[in-house]
Amino acid sequence: MSIRKLVVGLYLLSAACSPPGAHDTAQATPAAVPELRGPYLGQEPPGLEPRLFAPGIVSTGLATRDLAMTPDGDELYFSVTLGDRTMIMVAHQVNGVWT
């Protein structure tokens, strides 16, 4: 599953569970999601101050937790909970691009 599809799917899921008019669906297009390259989904490496990881990509406003990255940095796993359902999300880095 590509990150683009993941982000669009999470956005649509969020929009479906929100009151009417709570989201502008014009922004929920795959073209709005950048191609992600490099370590940490192309985000700045972690520092000493806590902050959201990959806002709008992993940190979307849904109940996201349990993030883990493989030691080689090529796979990312995290969970998203909506209601009584939890999904495990996976992203892989292939030739420097996250899919």
C-alpha cells in the first residue's frame, strides 16, 4: 500500500466519521500528498524536544499510537484506532522512496 493511498484512506475515514461540513474534501486528493524520500519518512530526525511525527501523514488527528521502525530504518509500523477497531499500518522504504 502506498503512503499516498494510506493518507487518502485515513483522511476519508476521518471525514466519514465527522459531522457534515467538518472537512474540505477538495484537499483529499492523492496529488496533495508529497513523495516521501529518505530516513524517517523524509522528516527531520528526532531531537531532544518532543513533537508530532510526520504531521498529516502519520499524525493525522486520528488515534495513532505504537509507532515502531525497524533497526535499518526501512519499515515503519503504527496503529490507528477508530471506534472499536484498530488497524496496523505499514510503510516500506524501497530505493529511498516510501511506499
